[in-house]
Amino acid sequence: MTKIFEHGNWSHNEQCPICGTNDDRQVVLIGIAGTESGGTMPAIETHLDCLLDALRYYPDGGIIGTIAPYPPNNRIAEAEHED
């Protein structure tokens, strides 16, 4: 069961991986792929609204997360938003 936390715990200058901020909004923990070990997995805090905004439903593929548009290291999104 996924738990929704009313406030993030941005104690080490962490930021939401989608919007790149540590704004005080609801967060969920998202497991980090490839880090599973003995039934546990490190996770990253993510704003719930950012996560929901990034999800899309594809009739042939199910629910898939889209490329996050905000982090500065996202070169695809930067190219799409250049004027």
C-alpha cells in the first residue's frame, strides 16, 4: 500500500525528481529501479501532484510515466521548450 505523506522530508537538499523543487506539498515514495536488495528498495520522495501529472494511459501499453519536463538535465524537454 502506498502511503501519502502530507509534507516532504527534504533534509539533504533533495528535490522532487519531476519538478526540481522541494515545495511543501504531499509526497509519495517511489522505488529506485535497480536498487532492490533482499526485499527492500531505496526510494525517492516525489510530489504526488507531479507524479499524477506525469502519468499517461496508453490503450496498448497501460499506464506509463512520461518524461519529466522540469529538471535542467532533461535535454529532451529543453529542446521541446526552446523558443
